[in-house]
Amino acid sequence: MDTGLREKNNEEIEHNAVYEFRQIVDKYVVPLFLTTSELMTENGFCNGIKNHIAWANEEHTEILIYPCYGSPQIHFKLGVAKNSSIRHAEKVLLELMPCSKYQYNNPHFPIKPYFNLPDCNRLLLCSARFHEQIFDLAYEVGLIKWLGADKVAGAHLLRLLEKIHKWSLKTYEGERMSFSFIMDVEAKGTGLVDYIDFLESSHGAVFTDGMASSIKLDNQGRIIKYMSPSDVPLKKNDEFVVFSPYHLEDFAGSCVFRPKDQTSNCIGVVSQSNGDILIFKNETLEFVKHNGRWFHVDNNRFFSTISAHLKGIVNSKEKMKVAKQIYLTILDVSFTHTGGCFAIVNDDFKQALLDDVIKHDVLDNIDTMSDSNKKNKLMTLKRLMEANGNAGRMFPVIDRKLRQELLSLDGATVIDSSGKVLTAGAIVRIDGGSNEGGRLAAAKKLSRYGFAIKISMDGQVKGFAKSNEATPPDKDTSPIEVFTLF
């Protein structure tokens, strides 16, 4: 081959290899970290990390992502939240990268030999659609391994996920069905009937919904029993929190993990009527498949970010407790698909917010309001919040379902840094010239005074914060997007 032609061919392969790796990282790895950071491509290999395919710096605020062991020729850098775990990223990368046709540890990224097959086979292997399906399958294998399923349980769990994917795309008597199961990967051969055989029938998805009922399976996907998640009573106390949407709390509480005696390790899966697939483990929502992409729900990332803005609470334990309740309400609004806007105002800017942005919707100003309709609305909301002896309108003490309904109002719910509700359903004064959606524009405006969250009706969650805590609100300063989900 002519030298110039060979060099051109190498350049094209290099470009395609880098592009493929970026696509893999962007689609499968970035959603694991709830990050808004841009990927940075870096050439060369860093010494001292030959035993890792993903590596974090000492503060765990920066992740280096490699395509292979040994001596990869490129890697990506990704900024993440402090103390982010990388174990799930390593698990999925170890399954994803062998599916690539490029040899990333060699210069010019040559194509692997087995891709140089006769034309008919090569055409199949290289088709974009086929390759994407292979990557999707490899990702789910990595996800299942991270969840702790062994080879036997993992194979059957993978089969069940495949069946659920098919059900999520079709209807039963004109409607999409929601259904669920819980696999105990420690229950070895205790079931009788194969659940997949049952799902093959047209009426298979009629049974169970993840809220009032589910089917428990052994490690081979065979039915142990039909159960109500409430059969497993939740450990109700101030310390214990089930990190789950409210309507799935009982189901999540059934997904127990007992590592000491290895008597139970339950992984729960819910297919919702909107096509989303949710995976639970250890009484916690861990993964969501939304619009065809898997996302890791990093609970710690959410409520640690929220707690940083509760500066009016001195006790760190109490601060985290309040942050967790706020986070649960955000989950509730996201998964009920009502949309919402929520903000925590910095004490230094509280008066400016009250005077300039939500002046006509402040609950403490009801007596001076001239608009009778607005006055009646706010009096009703105040009464609902205080009906259970919560005279201080402290957000975490308000009934959880009521909190979700408050955020679902048309307008914003705002609390101060100690957790007191200042307003609900407030109309936020937006700067002229904004071409963004109402909730997004409101969240960005409120974030100038502290921290704000916008929840879309499709469930997407975005968090925004002031770019500079020390300065007063400035309309010319763009807020920082601190996390995103979906």
C-alpha cells in the first residue's frame, strides 16, 4: 500500500476509534456520575494505574477513564462530585470495551483480527445498529455484576431484563402495563415455575405492579411466591430511610441485603407504564432506564449537595436528615411526572429574594395582601402545612405526600437555610428576554439567591447554584449546574 494512503487510512481509523470511545463514555459512563462536566480527551498513558480501567484522584473529584489495561494510547478526564465511587464505572467498562473492534493499547488503534471476516459476517459485525445492541447488552452485564449477582443469577436476571425491555415497548389491551419482580440471588433453586415462561404469555404483565404486589424469584428466575411488598415491614425510625419514590417505598423495602449471614440478597425490578425500568437493591433505587439510557441514581451525591445549602442548621446530623427528606420529595415529584421547582435561599440574600422575586407570595405576609384569591390560596396552603402541629412550617416535618403536592403546584416552593417554608406555588419574577421554559428560567433565577432545583414533567432533575457565594445576586452571572438526572 502506498505510504500516503496508509497514513491516511491510519488517521481515519484513529479518528473513528477515538470517536467510538467518546461515544461509549458519553452514553454509558457519564450517566453513572450525575455530572455536568465536559469530557476532556488526553493522549498518552499515566504511570502507576496499569491495574485499573477507571481511576480517581485522591479527592475523588476527577475520574480518568481508560479503554483498556496495559498501555492505552488515550484516556478521558471527567470532573465529578467529591468522594464519587468508580466501582460501577469499572464494572461496565470491563464488559463494554472487549466489544469494541479497535485495539486501544496499540498505536493507530488497529482493528481486531476477528473483525476481518468474510464480507457477509463483517457487514453484520460492523453495522451500527448491531454494534449498539452489543454494547447495550454488555453494559447490562456490567450493571448486574456490580449489583452482586453471581454467574447463574446474573444470566437469568439478564434474560428477565431482556423480556422486560420487550414488554416496555408494547401494550396490553391498548395500555402499557407496569409490573415487577424481586430476585433473591441467594435463594438457590427454591422456586418451581420459570417466570420468563409466564411472561411469554400475553397476560404475564397483568400480575404485579411494584406498589401493591410483586413476584419473588430464586436465583434461576423461578417463582418462589406472589407477595405484597408490605409483607416485609419497613424499619420505621428516625435513622432509617428508604431511598425510593414514595409509591414504591414498600417495594424498595422488600429488596433487602444481609451481607453478614448471606441469607438474602434481593434485587428488585419495576417496569413502569411510561416505559421506564427501575432497579432496586438494599432498599434503595440504584438504576433507572429512561428514554433508552441507564442512569445511576447517586443518592449520596444528591443529599450531600443539598445539605451544603442548609447553613441555618448547625448540627451536621440534623442537616443531613433534613437534606434526605428534601431529596425524597425531589424523587417523588420526578417519578409522579408532575414537574416542580424548589429552592433553598442563602440567609445573606433572603430579604432580597422576598422583596424582589416572590414579594407577593410570601406566607408570612398574608395579612397585608389585598388580592383575596391569592390570600385565600396561601392561607389554605399554610393551614395544610401547619395542620399536624408544624407551626414553624419546617419542610421535613410536613407530610411527605403533601410536600410532593406542594412542589407540584404551578410555581416555586422556597425554603430558608434552616428548612422553613417561605412560599409554595410562588410566581417567580423572570428577567425580560428569557427564552427558556418557565420552570427552568425560574430555577436559574432562584439559584442566584442560593440553590434551586428544576424538575421536568418527564422526570428530569437539574440542580443549580450561585457561581459565587460571596457576591450579591447578579443577573449577568450564569448559575452553575451542579447535577443532573436523566
